[in-house]
Amino acid sequence: MGRVTTHVLDTASGRPGAGMKIELSVFDGPGWKLLKSVSANQDGRTDEPLIDGAALKPGQYRIVFHVADYFRAQGTKLGEPPFLDRVPIRFGIADASANYHVPLLCSPWGYTTYRGS
């Protein structure tokens, strides 16, 4: 049974991105369909997988991380518009029985991601 999970690390402070809003969508042909909207917990993770089991199907997915809102809430002064606002990570699921971990390591000025398991 496959699943998609994530976590957020605030690399500017070296702490988890607690409270960051995270949205998961799937591309359903005419556009993106929002599947779930959650906030990262104190560990920068979600309390449960973003999607798992029979709900996970092969296809194109997108996680949107609300980076600017998170850093504003931390008291970080950002320009208007901010350099990074919402960071979308688009990825494909080829094997719905596999685990896909899609983390975000970010600061107000940059980010990185990778496929974990």
C-alpha cells in the first residue's frame, strides 16, 4: 500500500517548519483538483500521509507549500512581493504501491526537495 508523505525544514533557523500550510492536488485532465490541505505539526510533518492506500493512483501530483505565509508568521520581514511565496512541487506517481516522501527544505530565498521513501 503506497503513500505520499512530506516534511518541512526551515533552513534559515534550522528548525521544523511547524504550522506551514501544505496542499496536495492531483491533475485530473482539465486542471488541478485539491485533495487535501493541512498544516505541518511541531515536527514539520503531517499527522498522517497526504494520500495513501486505494486513493493513491498513478498520475501527476502537486504539493504547494505556503512559504511566505510561514516566514511572515515567524516575524521574517519579506519584500512585497516576496521572493518565494507559494512553492509548488510537481511530481509523478508511477507505482501506486510505493512510498513517495516529498520534503521541502526552505528559507525565504531558496528551497530544495528530493524523493525519499
